[in-house]
Amino acid sequence: MALTLPNLLSFLRIPLAFFFLQENIAIRFGAIIVAMISDGLDGFLARRYNVTSRFGTLLDPIADKFFVAFALTTLVLEQRMTGMQAALFLCRDMSVLLFGIFLIAKNELYNYQFKAIICGKITTFLQFVFLVCLSLQIPIPTFGYISFIVLGLLALVELFFSVKRSKIS
């Protein structure tokens, strides 16, 4: 495990999630903004300074998922959103999980080169924006949650096309 600046930025998102235990809107807003910035910077710095690693490519999405899942759980427990809305929020993540199961079934999990996908970038950005809105008690319209279903399906298609490109089938 290489402890590079990009990996440190990814690790930073894990303790940031605990700021959601505070009901102070400013603290939550700050945590989301710092998480968004660290999410954008970690990959950029890793590529810019050629310090990408397999560990970093796994750590980054895990840190994102932890942050989002912790925030969603808090918001559901506070009744700022329903469990169904939280589930819709995680459609892309379910797609990635299904894809991982597919790779395991094909015995290709360790051979697959994980890379960020466009749908993943869009979804993560929208998740952070929606967390800001929900923290500020700005209602999210139904179509906003439905967009996560569409992004989840598009992510699954994008991932399976990446398999075809890498000759895993």
C-alpha cells in the first residue's frame, strides 16, 4: 500500500462522513464540500504525478461509498428521506456490485483493470449535490431520484462494454 497524497485524500473522506452525526447544517455542508474537492483532487493528482496504484483505484470508490452510505443512513434515520429514496440513490452502486459478481463468476475479478467510468463520475457528483440539497432541507423532485436508476442502468451497460473491450467474456 503506497501512502501517497492522492490516497491520503481518499482516506480523508472516511472520517469526514462522521460529521453527519452533527445536525449542524454548516458542518454537514462543509464536510460535503471537502469530500467533493478531495474526490476530484485525488484522481487528478494521481494521474498528474504518475502515482496511480491498484490500491488507490480501489480506495477511492470505497471512500466515496462509505461517505455516501453513512450520510444516507443518517438522513434516513432523521427522516429527511425515505429508505426507498436512499435505495434509488444507490442504483449505480448496485450496478457496480452486480458487475463485480459477474467478474467473480467469470473468475476475472483480479484480471479486470478497474477504471473510473463516465456514469460513475456523473453519479458521484450528483450524489454529493443531492446530499447538499438534503442537508439544506431543499426537496429533491422525484425525477431526481429516478435519474439514479437511469445512471445505474447506463453504468451497467458501460461496464459490460468495458469487458468486451478487454476481452473478458
